[in-house]
Amino acid sequence: MDFDKLLKKKSVLSPWLFRINAGSCNGCDVELATTALIPRYDVERLGCHYTGSPRQADVVLITGPLTRRIRDKVLRVWEEIPQPKITVAVGLCPISGGVFREGYAIDGPLDKYIPVDVNVPGCPPRPQAIMEAVVLARQLWLKKLGVEE
């Protein structure tokens, strides 16, 4: 087996997650923290790990309604994530703007600028819903890689 095939086979065991706050109230970010810190909802049980660099990410979790002030920065960071990548919109804000949708500073929804693969509704969404979304994102990522579990 050549090195590329071996790397592809082993890397599917550990997709890396990266979080982007696109102007959220931090409610969803607190719930995302529970998926990293509390053993009951630990994403590492699924083989996922959080990373601090978009260049190492496979799955990006985006919170917030996408404000005008942060839009260009979010798009630039999203572009740094290598292909294949899966985008997960966490909470109502990236999906529809949530309670902020009519605000003068809102430029969302997110899918106006970025293709969204998985939506996690809720304000904020429950940790169980976030975990289900991560499982689905991992499956979609594997499919894009052309790897079967």
C-alpha cells in the first residue's frame, strides 16, 4: 500500500473540527464547548478532534448570524480550510439570522456566501443535536473522500 492510500485510510479515523464565530451571542459556542469538555457529549468518542488552525480542519462549525463586520474575515478563514470540507451551521442565526435577522448589521444567512452541508437548528441547539450533526458531517466527509467505513 502506498503512502497516500495509507494516509487516506488512517485520516478518516480522526476528522478535525474548527469553530468560527460569525457574530454570535455565544449561546451556541457554549453548547459547542460542552461537546468538547463534558464526557457525556465528547466528540472525541467519534474520532473527532478540535483544531485551532483552519488549515488542519476537515469540518467547520459556524455560529452566529454573519455580521457585515466579520463577513470577509469568515469567508477568508473558510477558504483556508482544505478540500474536501464540510460546513455545519450551528444554531438558528447562521441558518436564518435568528432573532437578529432584521438587524442593520446582519449580512446572512450563511448559505448566501458559503455552501452549508448540515444545519443544526435551535437557539441554542442542544448538545445531542450538535453531536448528531457531527456524526452526519463525518459521514458526508467520508463520502467526499470516497472512503467507506
